[in-house]
Amino acid sequence: MAKDTAQGAHRFRRTRRDHATEITHDYVEMIAKIEAMHGECRGSDLARQFAVSHVTVTKTVARLKKDGWVQTVPYGPLTLTAKGKRLAKTVRARHETVLAFLKAIGVSEETAEADTEGIEHHVSPETLRCFRRFLKQNKLSN
Amino acid sequence: MAKDTAQGAHRFRRTRRDHATEITHDYVEMIAKIEAMHGECRGSDLARQFAVSHVTVTKTVARLKKDGWVQTVPYGPLTLTAKGKRLAKTVRARHETVLAFLKAIGVSEETAEADTEGIEHHVSPETLRCFRRFLKQNKLSN
DNA sequence: GTACAAATTTAACCGAGGCTAAGTTAATGG
DNA sequence: CCATTAACTTAGCCTCGGTTAAATTTGTAC
Ligand SMILES: [Mn+2]
Ligand SMILES: [Mn+2]
Ligand SMILES: [Mn+2]
Ligand SMILES: [Mn+2]
């Protein structure tokens, strides 16, 4: 019994789980970034940055709010909750590490930025440690 | 004008495009693998390997068929088209390279296998070349 | 040849993440 | 103060990738 799934099946489950949290991670990261740059973040900023419609942003933000990552005031700016700020910090750190790593092995700036946007969500803590170790060994820690 | 999208927006578009082709890639890769191991591939094999229901497989296979990657006979095995076989080959090669690369920088077998399943879909040709170059330089080409 | 088990298909549903169109609110210039 | 514009919301639609339940086909054991 327990042979209804193959032994490698958990890897695909992992990938599906990564994708379920991906949008949340990108949003809190972006909100923090825009807040840092412009003082406040509006829905229209996110729509422009992600190249989606403002309606998509409205719906996604409603989910983020329900899940406790952001707070909103009607017709006002978006703000991260304490929990949202903590998540943004770890997500940003991971993003930076992946980006620095790709550049360290010779990937061009622009390609590295683009690939990182997808890769970051599938890098496990162990792999992230390996990336950091590589950067350290090559004296390119940031 | 043309300032309705930010300069970094194309990266998120890229990631969304990667995700749109991801299932197709995983399916053709898996079908080729199962064919190679057991002579033929059935829908139930895919359901077991991906840990999804057989209904999900039926629906996904219908799309793959519509797009010309696989052929089916009612209540019979799945087969790849010529186009499907070619895609499977390139997808498998990319998977192998990503996996070998992660192991080369010190990621454990199991973690490398899991991370690769997601990362492979976001690795651009340029980054793949960097991975291969790294493996070559470290005499670990496969 | 019949009964049963496994595989497959079909129908009906869900949530996430996209979209357009239309209505509402807020800010601002004259 | 009012008209315009920008931002935001609401309503309704789509596809994809999941689900369960029920019907059908196929292969096989007896
Ligand atoms: Mn991202
Ligand atoms: Mn992905
Ligand atoms: Mn994969
Ligand atoms: Mn793969």
C-alpha cells in the first residue's frame, strides 16, 4: 500500500506548493521596494511594475489582505503588516542571493535579473546556503 | 508615452510565460521517460508520477493533443508525436544540466532533484550555457 | 461466458490569476 | 464650485490546473 504515488512525486508537489506562494512573495517584495523608493505604494504602481491590469492587482491584494500580509484603506495606499514586512525581508534577501549567484557564474545582468524572477521561488534553504557559500568562496558575497 | 509598464515588467512577463509551458514540458519529459522504462505510457502512470488525479491527467493530455505534442487512442497508451519527442529531448537535456549543476555546487542529491523540478523552467539558454561551462571547468560535465 | 477489477472517460465543481467594461471616489486646475 | 482626470472598485468573463462522483470500456480470473 501507499503505492498510489511514485517515489519522485513529492518533487512535483513541492513545485506546485512553490507556485502557490509565488505571487504573495513577489507582491510583498515589490510593495516594500516601492515604499522604500516613493514613500507609499498604490495599486496602480503594482499594476505598472508587474504589467498586469489594475483589476488583477485589486483581486490579488484582497487575497493578501485576507491572509494578513497587507493592510488597505479605501482609495488609499497599501501598507505591509508586521508579518508582511518580515516576509518581504526574507524574500528580498533570497532574491539578492540568487541574483548575485547567477552574475557570479557569468550570467549577464539583464538575463540574471529575468531568470532570478522565476528561479528564486524554487530555491530551497539548502540550495540557498550553497549559493551563499559559493559567493563567499569567490569573494563576491554581494 | 509607452510608460504604462515599468522597465522591469518584462521579467514578470517572462516568468508568466515560463509557467504557461511548464506543464507541457514536464509531461512530455515524463512520457518519454516512462516509454523508455516500460515500453508504453498510460494516463494512470502519469497520475501516479505527478501525484495528481487521473482526471487531471485526462484533461491535460487533451490539451497536449490539441497542441500536437501527443497522440492517443481511446483506452490505449499515450505516444509522443515527432514534435513531442524533439521537445522531450531538449527538456530532458536541460533538466540533466540543471541537476548536475546543483549537485556540482554541493547540493544534496534529493534536494537537487526537488529544486531542479521547478528551476529548470526558468533557466534561459544563456544561463544554461553558464551552467554547462561551470561543469566543464570543474571536470564534472555529467 | 460471466463476473470482477482496473483503467479510462465524462460531468460538474473549485480557486488562482488573467482580462474588459462600467461605475465610484478623490484630487485638482480654472 | 465644478469639470476633468486619475485611481480605485465592482461585475462578469476566460483558461488552467486541480478535485470528486459516476459511467463506460477493457482485460482477466474463474
Ligand atoms: Mn519572482
Ligand atoms: Mn516556477
Ligand atoms: Mn519540472
Ligand atoms: Mn523535469
